[in-house]
Amino acid sequence: MPLNECGLGQAERLREALKNEPFAAIYSSPLSRTLKTAEVITVTRGLDVTVEKSLVEMDVGDLDGLTFAEVRERYPSLLERWTSPDGPNERLPGGERLLDVHARATEFLNRIRELHPTDSVCAVTHNFVILTILADVLVGGIGSFRRLRHSVAAISVLEVEGSRWRVVRMNDTSHLDDGR
């Protein structure tokens, strides 16, 4: 599903908010809305977007398109297991585990650290990818991801020094006039 008018406006405001960031590269999930957002960010930079499969959103499998009521009806104990402390280990029916999302996101970050040891890069990705990274960096484990919220088109910034990651900006929506 493509970006709607609201999403395009958010992408343009992201471009404006990030205009002074000296990105050496821009990476994006292959999904259409993130890819379009990344393309909007690159318009004035002369950079190509590098499509990165590891940035794709969590595969929710058979839950895709279901309402919470439908999930509760079809999979009565799933939400209870998913929200338990062991939830990151729970494989969604026909999909993946949060641990899988975290593993590929971490692999991406480590690869980026190797490829761009002193450069700033932009990664345009999705909710569960962002939350697993932030939960790991902030509280030392992805099991706490439910304690975090990340808004659509928000900016979060991580720094790395050696093997230590640091959150320096989180869920910043100041560039969004309407707060969305």
C-alpha cells in the first residue's frame, strides 16, 4: 500500500528535519511506504537508497490484516503469551518471533558499523525493528519493548563508540506540524 497524502507530508517534513545531517548512506526496508519515505529524504542529497531486507517489518504471518478481536477469537491464548515476559520468543502463526526481528536488526547495525565506522547513516524502517533496537540499547533487553512507543515518521538517533550503542534522540516528532 503506497503512502497516502498524510504519509507523503510526513516524509517531506522528515526530509526538512534531516536536511543538515551529513548522511553517507541511506538504507530502507523494501516495503513501499518506507522505501518512498527514504526516496523523499534523498531528493536533495544525490544519494541512492540502498534497499535492506533486514529492515523489513516483523512478519506477522497469519495475523496480517486481522483485528485484535479476530486474533483473540482465532488464537485465544496468543496475546497473553505475546505480552508475557517470554513474548519475544513467541512465534506468530505463520510468521516470525520478535527475537528474529531483533537478530536481523542487530546484524544490520553491526554491518553498518563496519561499513561506516565514522559516518552518519539513515535507516528508514518499521515499528518492531525500531522498538527492539531501542529496548535493547535503553534497557538491555527486547522483552521491555512494550514499554516504548515510537511514532510514525519520528526520528530516533543512535551513536556507537566501539561496541557501545547510545540513544541520543528518541521518538522526536518536533518536525511534524500536526503531531502525527
